Amino acid sequence: MILRRPYAFLIKHFRLIHLVLFILFAYITVKANSILSFFKEYINVNGNIEVIASNYTNSLIFISIILIIALSVTIYFLMRYKNKPRILYIISILISILSVIAFIYLYSNIKVLETTAMSGKEIRLLRDIGRFNFWGLFIISIPILVRGLGFDIKKFNFTKDIADLKLEEKDREEVEVNVDLSANNIQRTGRKISRELKYYYIENKLFINIILGIVAIILIIMFPFNKFVINRNLNEKETLNTSYFNLQVQDSYISERKRISKNNSYVILKINIKGKTSKYSLKLDEFVLKGNNNEYIPSLKYYNYFTDLGVGYNKEVLDTNEYKEYLLIYNIKNEDKDSNFTLIYLGNNRKIKLNPELLN
């Protein structure tokens, strides 16, 4: 096993690293543009558009930003080590951090727009933040791409750096670790590897700590954001967005009407739903109603009891042009009658908190 300092590798793959950086920047720039376009369209049509926040933000955006920051920090230390200009990488890191904040803020406000209107002044402010985010990412992408396609070697003198690598042992310092299958040798090898890694960490302590710190900060931001914003529990009238349909629980009721025994009641959900793909029908056993003690799936047998509320869903192909209204009816045990009910869609494990009204 060979351990060596990373500078030779980084210099040899300098252009490739910048091409990877550009691809990552290009991806989040495209996503930033889609958010900006959303706010522009929202203003143009006075809010008369369908708003689905999850169409504009995903975990891949934050993973890309983590990689951008890690690579930028790495190249920054290479440039400092070689005493070369490094302002580009400082700007890259700052823009990436600001972009994380912008994506989170804009997404949370788009989520609000799913169910609530905002004033024109607030929408224009969000548009301007989206524009700042997009143009910041777009502008920083240009010099990154230039260095990836045709880095000015003469200006920064990397040809000489590469040639001198063989003369600078500290750039390519190697440690050979022999591996033997005997228990003693394995233990000895393990201790040696641990010791060498410890030395390597001590030599590059600042470099490694900065990368780990930035990654930790973004992860700390990203996971709560993913749990409490992107994948948070929904409420009635909020949109459950999936690859196949958009669904809203408009109202929910609990009733003892025409119950089949003294120990049962019914929970009725009035849903609005629109398909995204042709010839798609719901799988009702994926819509689980969770009570305090039991879980239930919809039943088709009780639709006739509640025809005054609407039409029960029975394997109809979803309309992809407009929302259609259907009922889902659950036959529940009375021990769950006073539950805090939750509708769980097993397709993506999203949950909708219900607040059923009493229906005679």
C-alpha cells in the first residue's frame, strides 16, 4: 500500500478536476434557472399556475454543492502551496455556500405558495434572490470552464511545477505497507497503517479539517432540510407529488352512518388527483390509513353509503389534463375513532396528517 501527498496527483489532473467542477456548477445553475423561471412565470400569470415545490429542489443539488466546495478547497490549498493565484476558489466556495442558503430559502417559499398566496412585493423579492443565485453560479462557471478546457500553463508555470515534482520529495512522499496474512503481521500492519494515517493527518491537519468542517456544516443543514422541508409530513389541502400523480386531500370525515357493527366507523377522504403519465390507475393498497392502534386500506364496499359526498375511486385511469375528485373510504375499528389519523402513501413513504370532521 502506498501513501503519498496529493499535490502531484492534483497537478496532473488539474484540467479534469476543473471540468468536473464545471459539470457540477452547470447542473446547479440549470436548477437555479428553473427556480428563477418559476418566479418569472408566477408574476406574469398573477399566480395562476400549479405550484409543486419538489419539482425545483432535490438532494442532488446539495450533494453537488458539497463536491464543489470540497474540490475548491483542495485546489485552493494546491495553489497556495505552489504560490499561485487562488481568488477564484475563494469566490467559488463563497458562492456555493450562498447558493445553499438561497436554494433552501427559495424552496421553503415555493412550498408556502402551494397553499398560500403572497404579495407581489414578496414574490418580486424572491425572484430577485433567484436571479442573484442564478447569475452568481453562471458567472463563476465561466472561468472554471476556461481552466478545464485550456488552462494557461505558461501564466501559472505549471509545466515547471510538473517537471520539478520528481525533485520535490515532499510532493510525492511515499510509504510502503507490506501485507501478510499471519495474525501478528496483520496486527502489525494495521498499527503501521494507523500510525502513517495519523502522520498524514498531522501534516495536512488544516487542509483536512477545513474540508471535513465544510462537509459537516452542509450535511447539518441538508438533513434537517430534507426531513423537515422536502420530506416533511403534509397537511390536508397540500400536494403530495409523485412521479405518477399529484394528490391533495381536500377534506376528511369520520362517520358511523350505516355501520356494520357496534365496533366500526368510517373515515372518508375527499381527494383531488391528477395523473402525470398516460393510462395510470391508483393502487389502493398503497394508501394506508394509520390510527393509534391499527392500519387500514381503502374498501370499495362502502361507496354507496356516501354518494352525497362524491364518487368513490375504483381503478379509474387518472386524467392528466385536470384534477378529478374522488372518495377513499376506510372501515375502521372504534378503538381508533379518536386517533390522530395519518394517510401514508407507501410509494414514497410520504405522510399526510388528517383532521377528520364528524359526519352524521
